[in-house]
Amino acid sequence: MLFHEREIAAIEALLFVAKEPLSVKKIAEILELSPNKVLDLIDDLKEKYKSLSSGITIIEIEDAFRLGTKPEMAKFVEILYKQPTQTLSNAALEVLSIIAYRQPVTRGEIDFIRGVQSDKVLATLADKGLIKELGRKEGPGRPILYGTTDNFLLHFGLNSIDELPKFEDFGNVTEESEEE
């Protein structure tokens, strides 16, 4: 792969300027390369960024890629922007987990599971870009269906929703805590 510096540099530039993660197909179209060739070049770029001296990494989100900072560099970036890490309330995490595991899901279904109204929490999660409207459910009132976003995946360091811990595994946690 020694003779592909120009293509690697082009991919790096595209990932740097792109507002959204870029798919392999899109990169291949722009560079007039095969998708397999693009994947090989991205692997080379990932290797380049693995070195300890680099604060940059390539983040994969549902078969698309973007440049980002390594997690261990977050404290420096926060100082630069003087923005503390965004934390989510327990209620927000609760609603977010319901949406992540049940999506698409309506506000009524979320409220039923939680036992309390979730309007404000849903608005906050939408404002933070962690959830979005996926459409409307067929039936009376045609309620809004909610799902997670790519920002949700980024926030929790996931490549896809399939990487969430299996719901069944949580039963073991409660059983273990009851034994203590």
C-alpha cells in the first residue's frame, strides 16, 4: 500500500471536511475507486492513526466513516471549548434506553413503561440530537415513532445499534445484586 498516499490523503481530506459520516460507496464514487479498494485504504489510514502520537482516529458508524478525536483527548478539547462533558439525567437515560431497545416506539409506549410522562425528556433528547422522529404509527391519533440517531451511536461509542448489550443480560445483574 506504499504507493497509495494520494488516495489515502484524499480520503483523509474528505473525512475531515464532511459534516456527516461518509459511506464507502460515496467515497468510492468521489475517488473513482472500488468500494473494496476504499476499505483497504481506510484500514491503512486507521493504522496510521493508531500510533500514540496521533490524537485523531477514524470512527465507523453503520458502514460510514468520519474523523474524530481519540477518547483520551476529550479533556483537552473540552478545555479548548470550555464545555463540560454533557451528562444525561437518570430520566433521560431511562427514556433513551427504552427507545434504543424498543425502537421504533411512541411516547405513549414510553410513558406506559416508565409510569410517568416523558414529554420534557423526549424534547431534551431530541434537542441534543440523540433521538429523532422516525414517522407515525398507524392507528388512532397516528402517534410519532421515535428512534435513536447517529449522534446516539457516537455518544455511546457504538458502531451500530446491534452493539448494545443484550437485554437478557440485564436479568443477571439484578439477580447478582439481590444476592449481595
